[in-house]
Amino acid sequence: MIVKNVKFNNPPAKEFVRELKAQVNAYFEDNNLKKTANAQMIIKTISLLGIYFGAYLLILLTGLSVWYLLGFAVIMGLAKAGIGFSIAHDAIHGSYSSNKTVNKILGFSMNLIGGSSYVWSISHNIVHHTYTNIHTMDEDLDVTTYMRLSPNQPRMKIHRFQHLYFPLVYSLATFFWVFVKDYKKLLQPNIGPFEKKHDSKDVWETIIFKLIYYAYTIVIPLLLLPIAWWQFLIGFMLMHMVAGFTLGIIFQLAHVVEETEHFTPEYEGTMENAWAVHQLRTTANFGMKSKLLTWYVGGLNYQVEHHLFPNICSIHYPAISGIVESVAKNYNVPYYFHKTFSQAVASHVKVLVTLGKEPAGDFELKLSS
């Protein structure tokens, strides 16, 4: 049940949306392509899972020194984030395959790396994608009270330093998800603006996978590895901090940079823009020419395309980005992007500095054109 009903003002953008959909659909029809995963996506899936579990087995079975084990922990962390970006994300959106069972199975890759595909399907698919950058509704803005990611959030004194400590906060993201966040969401009466009674099947599914994760990442290594518990803890935390920072920074670069806009629900919950226009005003791409970045983050550097077409597999985003940018330009709709990853990071840091200094509602977040 919807707790707070926010409506998007659709009529003014009907032609824009109609043409955008028509041109994107024509691309797939003209090239005889499916909107789901292709061979390249399948190879990437096998590679990332192989790297993650391969590094895990090397840690358990090779008897290498602690320094080598720490190196493999870093590799596991990077692969863990990659699995979230490139496999679980598409599968939970239902865009990996046209077969729901395949999507369900691959969505469990989120559970295998410690998360909850069920909780993610609500907090990300429904809440974040519907209410992007809307204060009190988009839960991605509420990372922690120690981070101010929207000009509409209250400012605390400690926020003056958030541009210095944000790497540490982001680094703890997956650790928090694995041990706290998912349980907290299941115990809440609502997730974001949605009130939902959780099915016992979904709750038990989450708990069982959590126990499996704890077993293979904590119990088994402690039983098999000839190292002290504190050495294991360092490696375990290193894996999570690498994965957490990687996931955290990639998602924030899409919505908390200089160009992207932030909103609050207007009178009676009506937004001034159509939903599609709202996505373009609140989302930015980055590093679109980097093939390695695009491969690793599952096309999430093409967040504009993802937010407009979450039902299309991320492997196709680079191909349709030109269409989206062209149609947006024709209708005078913004298409935000940073040419490189480093430029996007610099922009994010600038926003954190500004948000750390200015009181709520006293400034325009859009710092550059």
C-alpha cells in the first residue's frame, strides 16, 4: 500500500516519451536484437562468478602467505561489486532474460554475495527508480545521518567534513547491508513510501541465504585457514571495504553530482515533470567511452539509459545512448554526463563540500551548466 502518493505530470511530455520509445524499439527491431542478455553478457557473468569463487578457493586451498590472501580478498571485493553491478542488478530488474525463472536464479547472486534480492527489488527497483532524488522518498539519499546527499536534508556540523570521510562511509556499505540493513528493512512497517507485509517465504529465503553467506565467508575460513582470528577479520573487512566503496561511489556518481537536481513532493504530491523527464533531470552518465569501466559496472555509467529503460539489459546501453541523447536534445530535455570517471568523482566531491556548508533550502545545488 502506498503511504504517500506522488504523481508525475505526464501530459506535457507525451510526444517526447512516445518518440523515445519508438526510436529505441526501432533500434532493436532493425538490428534483429533482443533486449535481454547476449553472448557477451553471458561470458561476463561466467567470468565474474569465476573470479569471485576462484579467489575464494585460492584463499582456502593454496596455503599461501597472509599477504597473498589479502590480495585475493581485494580481488573478491572487486568481483563481489561486479556481480552486483553486472549480474544481480539486471536479473532483479528482470532484464537479464525473458525467462522469469532465469532472472530469479541469477537474482540470487545478490544473496550469494550477502545481500537480499527481495529487499533490493523493493528499495531499488520500486522506490529508487520511481522517486529518484525526491527527499524523504528516495532511500538511496539516506545512506546515513553522517552523509548529507540532498540540499533538502538537514545539515549537521559534521557534514562540513563529509568530503573527507565519505570513502570510509561508502566502504562500510556492503558490511552494513549484510549484517544490519536487510534485517532492518524486513522489520520496518514500510520501505520508503511503501507499506508492505512481507511474505514469510521471502523472509525465510533472505535468512537462509544470509546463513549460507556467513557459513562460507566466516565459518569455513576460520575452520580451515591456519591464521589468527584477527588476521581473518582484516581480510574479511578488506573484502567488504573494497566492494562497499566501489558500489557506493558508482551509484552516487549517477545522482549526486553538480548537474543533477533534487526535489521535494509538491502540493498534494504532484511533481512538475513527467516521470521520464524527472529521470533525466536527476540522473547523469559518466566515463561512457571507457570500455573497461562499462564492462565492469554493467553499464551503470549509463545511468540515464538505465533509469529510462530498466527493462533493457545493461549490455545494450552504450548502443542506445546516442538515441536517448538525440531525442532529449530535440525536445529540450537535459542529458547530463561527465566525460570521464575522474571528472564525475571530482563533481561528487564538490557537491559534498557544498552540501556540508550550506543550510537546507538556501542554495541551488546545480553548481554548473
